[in-house]
Amino acid sequence: MSEAKAEILRRVRASLADSPEAPEVTRAYRTESEKSAHDVRAMLIDRLLDYKANVYEETTDSVAERIEKLLGKSARYVIPKGLNLDWLPEDSAARRHLVDSGNGQRAGSLTDRELDAVDAVVTSSTVSCAETGTIFLNASDEEGRRAITLVPDHHICIVPAESIVELIPESVRRVNPERPITMISGPSATSDIELQRVEGVHGPRTLDVIILDGQ
């Protein structure tokens, strides 16, 4: 910790030393789902479709074929270093994948310019919250660093079926707060001054979600 940061925290603690104790917060919201896995999965799919994501349900036998179709004419795409290669189609003369194996500060990281030159990114995910239609990425080896999911215009995100939960508290318990957390609810979108929806400003314009069974 830097000396400046340590001094700031020291002053904050000093200013709070004589403050009254914070009142106890009543937490009456649900923390455990009572819905079936089938109903939770259906809820997630409904939310994702409403957010304009594309959703596909595949098995380990069919996922590579699906990804090949989704990549379409993509010439190059990026994957994190720990992604299961069995999920991917075979590279061809017209297409190949690049592996980003760094964390942005060491050898193996693709530069921003290199990321901007790829057509798509394929990652896994940590947990998905059906209640909000949100996919959590937690910078694991299967998901990679945040930049690879923000710069390419097309994100193919694999959601293992067993990682789907209903509620936010259930989701939060599955992520590591000491690692970067990226939350995705549909393709990147915002509205301009005339309230016209504009996609792809802060991340991928296209989000394809593959719910994977039987891994």
C-alpha cells in the first residue's frame, strides 16, 4: 500500500473513532432460491432474450459446431488461456484463434491494437443470475482479463448449466471479490441525447450465450 493511501485511510479511521455504531440492518430479502433448476434456467433465457442477447442450448458434443456457426466469417478470434479447447471448432486456413495468456501487465497479453483487430472472443463464465439476466465473469483462466471481453465486437459466452442461479445473493457467493468482476446483461448499449439506442459503445455489439449441458 502506498504511503498516500495509508495516510488517507488513517485519517478516515481517526474521523470515525468517536462516531456512533452503525444501526443493525434488517436483511429480509431472499438469499436462497426455491425454484426448480428448470424454472431458473427458463427465467435466465427469458431475461437474456429480452436484453437482445442470442441464446443457444448445447451439449459438449454440439458446442464446437455451434461456435463454428456463430463465428461465421470471422478470420481471427481470441480465447483466454484456460478455455477448454474441446469446445472450439478446428482452425482452418481461413480462421485461427489467438490465446491471451497474460493479465495486461506481463508477456502473453495481446495489445489493445491486436484485440481491436480480432473479430470475436470466446469465454466461459463463473455464474449467471436469472433474476436479473446477468452473467458474471471473474477473471479466471477460463474467462480471461476484462479487456478481451470489452474490445472485440462479438462475444460468445459459454454458461455452464450448473452455474445458473436465481438470486443475486446466490451469485455473489460464487464470485471472488478479490478478482475483477465483469457483469454482462445483454450486448453493450446506451442511448444518445435523443434517447436512440446505440449498441457497441462500451463493449461487444453482439452477445451470443451458449448454455452448456453435460460438461
